[in-house]
Amino acid sequence: MRFAPVAAALSLFLATTASVTSASDRAPDPRAAQLIALGQTALENGDTQGAIDAFESAFAVDPSYTPIFLQLAEAARQDGLQGKAIAYYREALQRDPDNFAAISGEGEALVERGAVEKAQRNLSRLESLCGSSCPETMALQQRIAAGPPARLAVETMGDSGDESAVTN
């Protein structure tokens, strides 16, 4: 009985340590890392489809490496596929609910789709998790302040009956 408090404290310490170490980012499979680098290079060169192909191949090699979803989401956003990007961000958030980059990226994609109110919820969540001065919060604040892209504003004006607006 006299060792019960020590045993309880030790078991709590070990449980906490185990959960923290399992939640930390791990390195991807080396083959997946090469494919991710290839995808990043393609994305930097404006080849979004090549980047998506490389990231999807990396995911096939190492499906448990969550940051691949962030790469896929960024490539989808650059390709103008905000809905697909949001799905990738949500998959990353399902695996890691407090991933600041995924929360911010989803918020930015929501703004790009015109869902500013939903993006505000992401901003509130980021501010509560990491504060107003973390890079992800500041990036999302800037994107919300900039508003939806002009093409969405033009499409919206065209739907309201303004015949002078050009729609796609």
C-alpha cells in the first residue's frame, strides 16, 4: 500500500510519455521522401499535375505519413481544386486534430471557395490553440482579410442579375 502513490505516478508518467512520443512527427519512408521532394520540385515549377502524381505515389509507399496530405492539398489548391484540397486537409485533421498547418490551409481554401464564415471558425480555433502570433494564424488572418478571389466576386455579381458582369 505504501508504494501505491509512487506506482500511480510512475504509470501516469509512462502513459503520458508514450502518448507524446507516438504523436510526434516521424520521418517518412525513404522512397516516399524522394517522391515528396520530386513533388515539391514539380509544384515549385508550376507542374501541379506532376506534383499530385508524385505525392500520390508517396502516399502509396507510406500511407501512414500524414504530412503527405498537406502536400496534396497545396497542389490541389494551386490547381484550382479547393474542394479536393479541403478534403485532404480534413483527412490530415482526422489523423492529427491539432495540426496547425491543416487548420490554416483548410481555412485558406474555404476563403478561396467563398466560405469566409467557415474560415473564421478555423481562425478562432487556431487562435485558441497557438495564439494570434503563430505563423499559421497570421497567414489565415491575411487570407481572410484579402477575401475571396476576384473571380468569385464576378461570378456572384453575374448571378445577382447584373448584366454588365462577365461570368465564366
